[in-house]
Amino acid sequence: MSAKDYYEKDFYAALGVSKTATAAEIKKAYRKLARDLHPDKNPNNKQAEEKFKTVSEAYDVLSDDAKRKEYDEARASVGSGAFRGFGGQPGAGAGGFDINDLLRNSGGGSGGGGGIGDIFGGLFNRGATNTRASRAKRGGDVETEVRIAFTEAVSGVTVPLRLSERSTCPTCLGTGAKPGTSPHACPVCNGTGLTTRNQGSFAFSEPCTNCRGTGSITDDPCPNCHGERTVQQSRTLTTRIPAGVSDGQRIRLAGKGDAGTGGGPHGDLFVVIHVSAHELFGRNGDNLTLTVPVTFPELVLGTDLTVPTLSGSVRLRVAPGTASGRKLRVKGAGVKRKDVIGDLIVTVEIAVPQRLSPEATAAIEAFAAEQTEDPRAAITRALQASADKS
């Protein structure tokens, strides 16, 4: 891909965000598109695969502040016409603009070795003097999802992850050549992987079309990867999900993503955790929560309750006169992660019976008749004050 092709791509449109989008908005848009277009969800769908590559390329640039700034500046310069119209007077463009000023500012005067390729060299991750290193490209990041049980999120669990990814070809070991043969230097670019295309008073450095920027030619391609050096493979990776993970948490596994090319490092693997709900327990940070129904007499007279925990059960004393909705704490019975240990928060809540026997109804009515204390005294006083004023 040439430098011109690169900065003419609209990465914002690829992700469906505006040019003023925040880093969080860019990340959210990428994650949604990556999930929808992932090869696992779209097997044998070339169109989805190409779109997946496009959004990944767009996110790689826009998620990096430095790359995004250079990309924006490059597109702004192209859009303003700053690099057009240099075919006439050497060094001068429309409106008297002197291209040599630009080249001198970039470190290459009218007679030096600089050029427009050097100006954009940082953006395209390739320089004129380090082509061998620039051909080593880091592998792409991979994202996958896993669902675990509530108890597994609290205590931690080892899970298998089935991944579909680009990996170094096992047949040619990444050379792209048939075993027993080896690539040779490209005669067009002399093994640099770059060619220079003159346009007016300046030149573009771009990947060599003969060797596709690799710097080498394979006369007898590998029968497995057909000279691509990597192949799409499925593999199962076993990883440990640490104790205390929460729903929606994203875990990074460094170096477990796609294989790099040209000797470049692997990308990273990001695992998004989804936690299933528990029938009894809830979670608030590192604390577990539990609601325990109790009867009216238990709250009035007091009682001892046996309540479950994730590892067994505990006895709790409910003091006489405890109000419905009161929270009781069981120290150390919550989430345990690293040096943090949460608690179990038990809420006692009165259970109102839906049906009463005649005997129970009579007992409740007798109890009510004995009550002399107004449970709504403050409200009664406010209503009386309002009536007196009127």
C-alpha cells in the first residue's frame, strides 16, 4: 500500500465515528464492529473478513494518540491541496508555496535524501534507513469472549479459549517458501522492500509491488500458506481467570494474539468476561449481597438465622425490634482477590403472607387492637399541622 493510499483512507468512517470522537467512543465502536465481524461469527465470509481487517487497521491508528495526530495532520494537508500542483516550476507550487521549505523542515533539503516519504515515515511505520526493521510487523490484537458462573468469578477458574487467528505457517516456519528452498532478494527493490515514485518535485516511498514490501521473492511458495507466511488456524488456549473478576471486565494476555510477520512479535489477546447471575447472591464491588425473608414475629421478638455463604453457612443473631430492611454484615465472607477480602451483606426483609387462616386473622386483629403507639407519629403531626393552618 502506498503512502497516498494510506492517508486517503477514512478510518473514522470505517468505525462509524466522527473526527472529534473520544478515545472511549472509538473503543466502543471498534469492539461492537469486531464482535459482529469476527471470523468465528462469519465463517467463510470473505466480505466480513475484509471489513474486520479494515476496522482493525482503523482502530490501530485511531486508538494511538500519536498515530492519530499524524494521520489527522496528513489528511488535513492532503485535503487542503498542500501537496498538489508541484509539476511546474521546481520547488514551487500554486500560490508561491515552496516545497523545498517543507522538505528542509523535514530534514531533507532540495539536494538531500529526504522527501515526502520521510515526512510520513512515522505514520506508516517505515523509514528510509531502516527497511529491514520496518518489515517486521507486530501481529494484530485478538478479542474473544467467555461466560463463567457467578461462583467461578468469585473464586477464579481455568477456562479453555477456542481462537481462530493468523499464525506462523508450521510448514515453512514463516519463510513463505517450500521446505528445502529459501526466498531471494527482490531484484526491483534490491531487498529493501521499498521503491521510490517521483511526482513533481518530490518522491513517495512505498512498498515494492513486486515483492509486496517483503524485500524477498519466493520462486517456490510453501504449499500450505501459498507464500503468505501465515495461515488461519484454530487453537485452544487454556488460561486462568483470576478471582474477583466482574461482569464486562476485559483481561489482557500479552503476546497471545495473532502472529507477527517478518519476525515481528505477536499481538495481544483480550478476553471479555461475562458473569452469569446467581439465584441467591448479588455483588456490590467486593461485597456479596443476600436478602433473607423473615417473619414479623422474628423481627419483633428476635431470632437466630442460618444463612448460606458461597463456602458454607453462618449463624446470624437478629436482635428484638429489628426493622425490615436492616443490613447485617458477615466479615470476610465476600469476594477474595489479591489482598482484598469483601464481606457478605445480609438484608432481612419481612415476608408478608398472602393468605391467612381464620385463626391467624383473629390473632392479627387482636394484636392490632392492643397497639397504642402510632407508627406514623411524625406524619400524623404534619397532617394535623396542615389541617390547623387551613
